[in-house]
Amino acid sequence: MIGTSTTFGLHHLPNALTLMRVGLVPVVAGVMMIGGPAALLVAAVLFAVASATDWLDGYAARRLNAESDLGRMLDPIADKLLVVTVLVMLVALDRIAGTTVVAALVIMLREFLIGGVREFLAGIGSGGLKVTQIAKLKTAVQMVALVLLMLAGVVLPDLPLMLVGEVLLWASAALAAVSGADYVRKAAAQLRARAAARSA
């Protein structure tokens, strides 16, 4: 019985990590709303933990052979909720301001666009879109940028964390645009192949 219970628990670990990431979204937003250096430091740590679960749940799913339809659905939703929420909060706190808001908008629009494309493909029974290396790089750069923008002026005040964070956010926006265009191209190819198969 113990072995069965342990196996059951491990099998559900990836989805549990994803759900934890979703649960941390309002917590991070709430802490950021408090404002002040201490709150931003706590929010940055929570965000970093939530971001780490993005890698951990995928790793656990592969190692435990526990990949599931629920996990494939929840994982991108959790990512989008986390990223968009933090971007909106950073804009509200004026930590993303001026022309850098454009970079934030590009990232958010890409998230909504690809989310819609994935949902559409799933609705027609398509094979979906596999995560690409450039998308993974975008995610990594994006997470570092957001952490730096939260920590700027809070820790290591002698370092230009705000400047570095803004540069990385623009880099993330560029990667988001490129990866987004790549996903749209692949989705269009799937639709063309599907149409050709129907007409054959």
C-alpha cells in the first residue's frame, strides 16, 4: 500500500507543481501591490520559485513518465498567467515605463496569440505545437528580466539592474516576436496539410 501511495503521489507531482505555479500568481501580485523594497524582494523570490516550477514540472513529467493531457493544458496557461500578471504589475509600479512598455505589450500579445493558436489547433484535433528552443530561450531571458526589474534598487544598488532588466526585456520581446512568427508558420503548415489530406 505504501508503494502504491508513493507511486500515485509521484505520478501527480508534475500537475501539482503546475497548480502551485497558478496558485502563486495572485500571491505574487498581492505582495507587489504592497509596494516597498521588502515586498518587492519577497515577490521576486516567489516569482523565481514559480518560474523554477516551470522547468521542474516538465522534468518530473519526463522522468516519471507522467505526461498528461491536463498537464499539457495547464502548463502554458500557468506560464501566461504568471508572466502577464507580473508585467502588468511592473507597469503599474512604473518599473516598466516609457518605450519599454512596448516590449511588455509585444510579450503579452504573443502569449495571447499563441494561446489562441494552440486552442484552435486542439479544437480541430491537430497535433499541436511543440515548444521550440527559441521559445525556451525567450522564457529564460524573460524570467531573468522580470526578476531584475523587481529587484532594481532593492538589492545591489550600485549595479544597473534596471538597465540590464530593460535590455533583457527588449531581448525577450524580440525572441517572443520571432518564436511567435515561427509558431504561426508551423500552425499554418498544419492547416495546409490538413486541407490537402481532406481534398485528396
